[in-house]
Amino acid sequence: MSDIDGRAVNYRTMDTWVGKVIGDSGTPGWVRVHWSEPKNQISPHKITDLVVIDSPPSQEELRKMYHG
């Protein structure tokens, strides 16, 4: 599992590409991203090409995600 799973990302410096990491792609150093902007698609990307744009979830937020 990648350290950036579940995080909002941009592709490099392109602010128009906004997505969320949804898991590893099966190749080391690559993850699957669900892009919501500029179009709805899922595609694999190298972790080094992504810029995390949100803050990591707090312990309380993680507890709520996994325990309801």
C-alpha cells in the first residue's frame, strides 16, 4: 500500500488535473488515480509525477473511516 492512498493529488504542476489515489497499480512506484477533473477516469501514474494537495487525515478521521 502506498503512503499516499486516499490522498487528493494533482498531476505534476497542472492544477486542472484533480484526483484521488485509490491504491497501488501492481507495479512498484506506481498507483491508480481516480481523476475527477478535467474528466472522469482512472489511470496508473508514477508516484513521483503526483503532487499531494491535501493534508493527511487525523487519527480521529481515520478511526471514523474504518470503524464508522
